[in-house]
Amino acid sequence: MTNKNLKKILVLDELCPPYDQIKVLESGILLVKEPGVLEVDQLISRVKQDPLIKGIICSLTQKINEKVFQELPQIEVISNIAVGLNNIDLEAAKKYGVRIAHTPKVLSDATADLAWALLLGGSRRLAEGDRLARSGEWKGWAVNQLLGPSLGFTENIDQNLGQKRLGIIGLGQIGQAIARRAQGFNLDVCYYNRTRYVELEQSYSWGFMDLDELLMQSDYIILAVALAPETYHLLNRTRLNLMKPNAYLVNVGRGPLLDEEALIDCLESGHLSGAALDVYEYEPNIPERLRALSQVTLSPHLGSATFETRQAMSRLVIESAESIIQGKEPCGYFAI
Ligand code: DGY
């Protein structure tokens, strides 16, 4: 027996328990699953087979291009398990009138925590230390062993040591959460962002700089900006070369925000003291030259990977897709 009023949401990829069940939601909408990311043509033919599918939940690795919107007029909403929407053609979504939901806010703290974990752990060479400690080769404490830069000083231990500067590129919600966490470190915090936040500057003593100035003046730089056509290779070779000698770079945004090959050159030449990366230009491929650099800490895109955050993201993507399909007041966060 078929229920003519039944509507379905196709869930590509995993959701976090308890939202990982194949089930009928309270609204009567059925969640159906596919085991993973699909090629665009596979996705189109899968959805075409089932006209009851009205929404898609997908992750940031699922490409959703204009063809998807063009070929699938039955789709009313796409709900992306990420804040970043660079996997989706937003202009096409607008053109075909499809709502696009995502998961901002709930992941800002987790991602800011990871940015700091990378900055602290990377610059203080924790991964290298871990490898040494496990290797059986460690000969004990040594004055010159695995030194990294000091972040800041609450006491003036040496008059030659000035205050260090953290430059944050992108002062959205993640960037702001990163900046707020800097307060305990006695760092001078500056930021670059398309929009200026004068009130935040005043409340927290954050300074605004234009991008090139920030690169020239910061000891640590964290990239936390969204990837869009205008931010592709925002840190190109010329900009990377503007960075202070011995500066340290962290990327928790998206890989293509920087020219990865140029970054490797800067690291190999010793211009930058190191980098800690959560995202890569051709994810999940990480170039051999990058993997060979011991001063680089590599993390496999873990920005939002906490139990609580992934659970909240899973709940949100379902709720927002459901609200659109039910024709209710949209709930959740929508880019379109
Ligand atoms: C995002 O939401 O864009 C994150 O990268 C997911 O972890």
C-alpha cells in the first residue's frame, strides 16, 4: 500500500546518534539513507527514482551543482551538515527556488577550540613530541629539544620580548569565538574582515587591519573565513610572502583559501616557522611534500568534531529540512 501523502528526505552520509536512525519523523516524513557521497549523476538518478523525496541532507563533501536543481524540480530543500556552503551552487539554488539550510552557530565554539588546539599544539610541536616520546629514541630532557615560540607573557621576563600579535582572517562567528579565547594569553589581537565590527573592537580591544597589513604584522595567523569565489586563494603566493619571517599559520576554514603549493614553498624555505592545518586544497589528498614537513601539524578536518556539536548539527539539518517540506515556518538556519 502506498501513502500518497508520504514525503521523504534523502540523507546522504551519516548523521550522529541518536539522529542516525532510518525512521518516520513525528511529522510523518520518512528519512531514507544512502551510504555515502554520490556523484552528481548518481544523485540525480537516485532521486528521480523516488518522486516522494522532497529534501536532501548532505555533508560538505557532496557536490550540489546547477544540474541537480535543474533536473530535480521535486527538491524543495537541501540541508548541509556544515556552516560552509562551498559545495553547493547557491546562485543556482536561488534561481530554482530551493531553500538551503546549514549549521552555523552550533559549531563555532568547537571550531574555535580546535583552532587554538592547533595553534598551541602545533607551535609547541606537540605532534613531533608525541612521535619522539613513542619512538623509544627519547634520551631525556634537553635544553634545546623541540623548542617553539612563546605565545605571550603575563610578566615582562625579558625587556627584549615584546607582545605578540594574533591576526584573525574572518571575524564571523567562528573568528569571534577564536578572538575571545585569546584574552587569557596577553596577545594583541587584530582581525581582517569584509565588514568591520567597531563595537567589538571597542569592547575587546581588537584592532582592524587590512589584509596585507595583518599578514605583515602578525606572529600568528588564523584563517577562519568562508570559501567563496572571492576568497579562493585569498592567501596566494604574494600574500604568503608578506607574512613575517617565522610567523605561524593555522587554517580552520577551507583548504582552497590558500595556495597550498605556495605554502609548502614558504615552509620549505623556512620563511614560516610552521603551520597547523585542519583543511586541505584537494581534500582528502594531502601532498607528499606537505606530509614530509615535521614543522607542520596535520589534522583531518576535525573543526566541528565534538559529540555535542555533531549531535546539534544532525538535529538541525533534520529540523530545518522538515520545516520546509511541511510548509511550516522555517526553523533552523538558512542561507537561502
Ligand atoms: C563547516 O561546518 O564548514 C565545518 O568545516 C564542518 O566541520
